[in-house]
Amino acid sequence: MTGSKRSISILGSTGSIGTNTLDVVAHLGGRDAFDIVALTGASNIELLAEQARTVGARLAVTADESQYVALRDLLSGSGIEAAAGQSGLLEAASMEADLVMAAIVGTAGLAPTLAAARRGADIALANKECLVAAGELFVGAVKAGGGRLLPVDSEHNAIFQVLEENQRHAVERVILTASGGPFRTFSREQMADVTLETARAHPNWSMGLKISIDSASMFNKALEMMEARHLFGLSPDEVEVIVHPQSIIHSMVGYADGSVLAQLGSPDMRHAIGYALQFPRRGHLPIERLDFAKLARLDFEAPDEDRFPALRLARLAMDRGGVQGAVLNAAKEVALEAFIAGETGFLTMAEITEAVMDELAHLPPASHMEDVFAADLEARHRARAHLG
């Protein structure tokens, strides 16, 4: 730490994870407890500038280079430096800070998060793509840098909390819970006709647009399966998924003696964020406490991989290895953007992703990060071709 304060940079401060991180920071003491070094965002520069002024950041970066002048003007007189584009993101990630909250959505977050890892920062990881697309390379960079990898996804954070470090030899499986999303009870025929508005309405969690749709298709859970493998050094068959509609149990770890340890809590992403920001301590957070008498019941059901083929594709990618994770993620991102734009159907997203995975199954494993980016670009090209 820097003095008595913990210094933090937030990559993706204007998204749902970023805004909740700043909310947690405020509840845990604000400027008295944390030194906010850098904030980055995309096109919402008004919010970015407001955040930077509120917390007294040293640097604010917009990923959109066309917004640089506007951001600079909004910060005029504050003493806060403005930057833009990929170079600005890398500058923010490279600034000295104890912890970097990696919350940029998509592969755009890979390069700056990797830069932070290489310089030895602790990484509070909310960006799935770092592990899905470049798992072994990214974990290797974190270890080489000497920092810690602290998961922020509620499921991985739950596993992190109940995975006993001195009992890793006895871990038989991790069980990721999934709410089932808004279409848990829909037939495949009904799912073929769902709209953007219904897909974005998650029953339990408040999340951004893309993550909400990924959750509805269970692509979010597919990515989490691949993340868990790399985060906790698991084999593919040690990663399970169970549908749990109430989203109270966030995930579980099963041990060789038959014990299963679970982490429970209200569905509020600030819990995992707060745990990562303060690890290994716990602080007081304004999160609704569980009332077990009111809960009354917790339900579970096996996931249906016919209606939610993303889970099957995750297992396929893990079995094939190589850069199949990067290919799956890139093709999915293109298909997702097409669904948001009204250019393809909800179920077609998985069909496009699987077709691209099959076409690029021959690609060799990645030796360098450039191999990951090359696979990502090729997968995007193929996915767009499928869209016509």
C-alpha cells in the first residue's frame, strides 16, 4: 500500500462494475481510505469527468480518441490530466497503484489489464476475456509480475472465499451457480422469437446491456466456466454448472471428503467488489442481509444444453484447447453486437459461434499474446461473414 491508503486505478469506471466500485469506495471511506490514481471510460465522458473530479483522480482516459478534447475541457482547472485511445488506457494501467480494477468489457480490456499485471499490481478481475481468450498467458503474466489475481465475478469470488488454500489437493469440483436468466422456463421455440428488451431484463442482477444478454443466453456462464479453470488450476471436468433461480448461493466447492462449501449472499455485485478491494480484510457494506425465514427455499435444476448451447460450446473449447477460447469469445461478441443491432436472432448467436469454432479448430496454441489477437481478429472476420 501507499502510506495508510490503498491506491487504486479503475479501468472501465463508467460501466456497471466501475460505478459500483466507486460506490463501494465511498462507503469504505472514500478519499480518506483510498487514493484513486486513474479512471478510464468510453464515450460517457460527462460521467467520467464527474467521477474523476469527485474522487480526485490524477488521470482520466476515454477510449474514444474523438472525445479527447471534450474530456480535457470538462476537466479544465481541476488539475486532472486527460488522455485518450489505446495509449491512454495503457498509461492508466501502467501508473503506480496497489490494485487495478479491470472492468473494461470485451477484448478491449486485455492489453491494459495485461500491462497492469506485468508491472506487479494486484488485479481485481472483472474482465472475463483476459482468462477466456488468453488464460495461460495472462495467469503467467500475473505470476511473473508478482501481483495477486482477485476475482470480481460473483461466482469466482464465491469460490475464492470458500476454496481453502491448504486443501487444494482435496478439491474435487467447483460448482458455478446460474440464475437461468429471463428464459429459464422458455421452450427453444419461444427463445427463437425473443427481443432485445426481454433479453436485457435479468430477474435478479442489475448489469450492463451486453452482460445481461450474455446472461440470458448463458454465454456469460460459458465464459465463467473457462475462467474458473484458469483461475483455480482445474481440469475441464472439475467445473460444473447448476441452475439456482434465487441467486443466493453464488457458487460452491466440493471436496474429497464429500463436504461442499458454499458462499451465500444477496445478489449484489458490491459484495464481491468490496471483498476484492479490501482482501484479506472484510469491511462493512450496505448490502441487504439474508433473512433465511423469508427465503424459505432454495431451488436447483440441471442446465439444459439444448436450449442453452453456450455451455456445451464452453466444454468444447476447453477440450480442444489452444486458442479456441479466444475464438469462441470473439465470434460471440460479433454475434452479440448483431443481435443488439437487430441483425440476427437470439439462438443464432450460438450457431454462428459454433460454426466459427469449427472452422478455426486447427489453429495452434498461443505462444505469445499476438497469437491471441490474431485468432480474435480471424474469428471476428469469420463471424461477420456468417452474418452476410
